[in-house]
Amino acid sequence: MNIVVSGYYGSGNGGDEAMLYSILSALREKDEKLNIAVISSNPKETAKKHGVKSIFWLDYFNISLALFNADLLISGGGSLLQNVTSGKSLYYYLSVIALAEMLNVPVMLYAQGIGPIYGKCARRIMKFIGNKTSVITVRDEGSIKELESLEITKPQIECTADPALSLTVKNKNIGEEILQKANADMGKKKIGVAVREWKNWKLYKEVLAETADVLKRDLDVEIVYIPMQKSEDVFAAREVASLSQTGGVILEGPYNTEELLSIIANMDLIISIRLHALIFAAVANVPMVGLSYDPKVGRFMKSMGETVAGHIEDLQAETLINTVKEKWEHLESIKEKNAKLMPELREKALKNAEFALGLMKKV
């Protein structure tokens, strides 16, 4: 059986690489003989890291050849089908799906976060192409509502969970060694901060810097900045640290999935704009505070029975500080609550692979 996987891979984004790792692991666990080709912006790195064939994302000729011989196209996971972060990317991912449909290859949208999609033209194209897919699994209820608003009803649609929720922390010592090399104070409790660059806004960075200073003073903790995507996050972390009075430990990266999971497992609490830092915190059973820049963050926090501490556009330091301090007082009870949620979420995450292989058997 031949599978082609399309997504935001090869760009050094820790969350997307974790999703690819999770997708491949789940599929191979079900059938180790699968032939998998991954479309990537860095084919050599993707092939080496994940043990797959890989095709450059703009090489439509070889993408077409791979699809011609494919039994299934997997699009996802992640928030590929939206035009908030990029207007062009939506059309790119839809073009790969449309190409597969033209070649009569079954298409599965795999644990995607759908939308928001703005504009009449974009929504009509999404509706047309989406209704020709075979199976759609989404990672949150908000995506179900988005599909309903787009009038995508013909494929089988199921709400599962993000593929990365099937991961486990294999070795906390890896993260401990990284922290030691970065000169983190291993005798103190630690709050991890996963910050990203967004629209050159500065307010949320000032708020994070003020929050970090207050938490370091009042809770006597070490502040650790964790990069989920080195190219963006280290720069943003340096800016936040420079705005604060007490600085913090800035991890440089880049780190692979196992390393990021291990680093986060060594934290006592996570404050994050990055979705997959929150997902990794859930996997490692580390209490979390989410900050929204995109609906996907709020959707995930809702699945954990929580809400975000604010949107980065109008984030308030007092609100964020109070939210963190409130959680700090109840770390153990939060861990107990999250530990009860995770088995169901892991099971839902693994169901994505079952849908994919079930679709192939029907071919």
C-alpha cells in the first residue's frame, strides 16, 4: 500500500514535526509494510529524520507521479485549511487534494483543525474540494462547526484528536541535560514559556516580560523560554527577555520531538502561545496556561476543560499573572484532572490511523 502525506513539514516547526512523527508511528504500528512518501519543504531532512521517501513541496511533477501510484492521500494534521496565517497556503494544500481527486485517489483530511476560512471564493473552493474527500477527521468540535458552515457534508466526518496526543514522554533525563547545559537553576521549580512572533506586535511581549518578572520574584521560579520553531521563537524569546528585568533561560534549539517533550516534562507549568507546547504539556501532565492568537488554541484548551488566559492582541498582565498564580496553588489537582482526560484523548488520536487504513482497505 502506498500513502502520500501532505502537510507543513520540513520547516523546523516542532509541532508539525511532532504530528508527522505521530502519524507515521500510528500507521506503522498498524502496518509496518506501508510505503510512505511525505511532501516537504526540506525533503532530505524529512527523509533522514522519519525514514520515508520525500518530495519537494513545489515539485508538482513528482507529487503527481507519487499520487498516480498512491492508494491514499493524507492531508494533515494541523491547521492547513485556513487563511488566517497565510492566504496562499490554503490554495496550495487544496491544490494537492484536488490533484489526488483528479487521479481518483482517496483523500483523508487527517485530524485537521479546519478554518477560519474567509472570503466567498475561498469558501466555495473549500466546499467543492472538501465534499469530494473520502474521510475527514478533525481535532476539535470547532472544526466540526466550521465544516457545517462550509456545507461540507458528503464525506464521513469524525471528531478525533490531535495526532501528537498519542505521544508519550520516553526519557525526562534528556530534557534535564539540555536544561543543565543552558545553565538553568536545577534547584528551582520552572515555568516554561513558549512564545512566537506574531504580526510584529509588541504588547504581548511586554506583558509576558512583566509576568515573568513578577512570577520569578513572587514564586521564586526559573523562567525557561522553549522554542517550538527555532527560526521564529528564539528571536521572540530574546525580545521578551530583553524587556524583562530578570531575563530568563533561553533555549536555542532546534530540538526534535523527543527532546521537546522531555524539556516540557521538566517544567512545573507551561505558558504558551504555541498550540503544540500546550499539547506536549498535556502529554507530559504539566499544568498549562494558553494564550490565543488563533482559534485552535482556545479549541484545544476547551478540550482540556479550560479557557485561554487572553488573546495576545489585548493581553493584560494582571489577568495573566493571576491566572498563573491561581494554577500554581492547585498544581496537583490540575494534574489529577488532566490525567483522567488523557486516556480518552490518546485513544481518539490513535483512531485517525484506523480511519486511514480502513479507507485503504475499501479501495
